[in-house]
Amino acid sequence: MDQTSPETFLILVKRLIAAGLTRQAVRAFDDAPCFLENRRFGLVEFGFLLDTLCKYGYTKMAVGVFNERKEEFGSDEKVYTILIAGWCKLRRIDMAEKFLVEMIESGIEPNVVTYNVLLNGICRTASLHPEERFERNVRNAEKVFDEMRQRGIEPDVTSFSIVLHMYSRAHKAELTLDKMKLMKAKGISPTIETYTSVVKCLCSCGRLEEAEELLETMVESGISPSSATYNCFFKEYKGRKDANGAMNLYRKMKNGLCKPSTQTYNVLLGTFINLGKMETVKEIWDDLKASETGPDLDSYTSLVHGLCSKEKWKEACGYFVEMIERGFLPQKLTFETLYKGLIQSNKMRTWRRLKKKLDEESITFGSEFQRYPFEPYKR
């Protein structure tokens, strides 16, 4: 790449903004033509500057830059959408709506992306409680839908998915189902994310049968559920302490096209550890280790804590050491749980062997282990 290419200056602008040097970034943007054989930046590059400022939280400055230079660079629906998104990021929906009005008054027609950005800002920052506040947010979202239709813009799958996600977070099963029916009635096919939001809502409301029916509908529509979809069921089974339901779905998942994710395994580990079914825990752990992703810090933490609660100290120490050998630094709570348990159970020899291993691994983790309390614990 030529050192004085426009791309070089845009990279410089982004790096300066990321470092908090916003004034220097704008100055570099303004000075760029001097180094580009008088080639001036256009609306695309101007949009890049504004977008970068907004993404790093400098929306107010982006607006100032826009107002000072819009006569020079002009503006379009993309530039206004960037600024609306910036205000939404700062949870200033009032300012986002103000810029939408300004956009329309300037003769620039908003598109479905512009409205989806505003809709996302309203729904993502929505307060779910108390009920009055949630209902106000629902009305605000519906107002956006109405305005879209008045301007001849039909809400798309993203529009509906944004609102569905808000309903799902609020555990409003009926609203979620009604919105999905409306969506289908308008000929809009739900995506995997849309289905997952509805499944999550139904599961969290304890309506597992309806969630299972929706899962079948999803498959019949040619959409394969993701591990995130299945995790909604596993979390509900965990809450219900339903070992059979969790295991049946797990085996079905293993034999299907969608393989469990690390999060799936972690939820299952927690479920069966809580139920004291350690043989099943061992089976799931072996499957996790044989999977493409393998266990993460949460996997080891859940397993070690579970084994400690069952006073299986030898196994807990083994997995604790394995965790360290795989490069995961145990949380302080995990260490203290194991440490105090060993001392109180009079497992001094086991503790000494573990302490020796920690001393060996302290080279790998540097000073991190120094904050752990290695002094003898008084029973």
C-alpha cells in the first residue's frame, strides 16, 4: 500500500480516535489533501470519520464536525443514519429522533436501515420494569412502525426481530407470539435469531410444550436451530431440575446437525452437578473435551466447584491442575474453595502436592499467584 494513500490516512484517523485523540484525528482528516497530491476526501470518507467518532462514543463531536463541514461534503441517508446510531449508542433517543426530523426536513428520505437503527435504540435501552415504563417503550416502538408505513417503508425481518427481542427480554410471551404471527402474515420469514428470541421467551415463561412445537415449526421451515436455541431449553431444564428432559434433548442434539457449544456443555455440567449425577457429569465432560472447542474457564470452574461440594477432593485437585496446565488462571474463589476444603478435611498431603504444582506453574502465570493466600488455614 502507498504510504500516502487515502486508506493510510483513514487508518491514522481511526487509530487517533481509538486513543482518544479526537482533535488530532479531525486535523489529520483536514490535512490529508496536502499529502494526497491535492486529492480531496469525499462524502464516503466523511462518513467514515463520523462513523468512527460515533462508534467510540464521541457522538457530540461527530455532530459538531458534521455541522461545520456538511456544506463542504454534503450529506445523505447514510451519514444521518450514522449520527442517529451514535445518539442511540449514548441512549439519547430524544436526540436521535431530532436528527431523524432534521434529515426529513433536509429533503433526505430515511430508509429501512435508518428506522431499524432508531428502533434498536428504543428497544435496546428499554426499561422492562415497572410495567408502565415498559408499555411506554412498546408504544414508542409501535410509533416507529407506524411512521415507517406512512412513509411507504415496510418493516423488514430486522424490524420485527428487534421488537421481538424486547418482548422476549420482558418475558411477554403473548406479545412475542402475536408479533411473530403478524410478521408471518405479512410474508416475512423469521430468521434463526427471531425464532430463538421467541423460544427463549416461551422457555423462560415455563411454556416448554409451545417452545418445542415452535422448534418443530422452525425445522419444517428449513431453518436449523443453533446451539443458542437449544440452550434456552437446557436452562429451563436446569431450573426445573429435569435430568431426563435435559439428557433426552442432549442426545437428540448430539445426533443432529447442530452440535453443542461450550456454553451448552457448561449449562449441562451445572445441571447434573447440582443433581449429584456425577456419572453423567463425567460423560458430558468427556464429550466436551472431545469437541472442537473444548472446555473453557467456566467449564473447569463449574466442575471443580461441583466436585468440592461433593467432597471429591482428589478429582477436584486433578481438574484444578489440568485447568492451570491448559493456561486458565483459576478464580480466587475457586482456589479458596479447594484450599479451605482440603485443610478442613485434613488432606494435608494432597494440599502439599497441589502447592508444589502451583509453585511450578507460577513461572507461567507470573505474579498472579502471589495474591493467593498460601498461609496455613486455621480450621
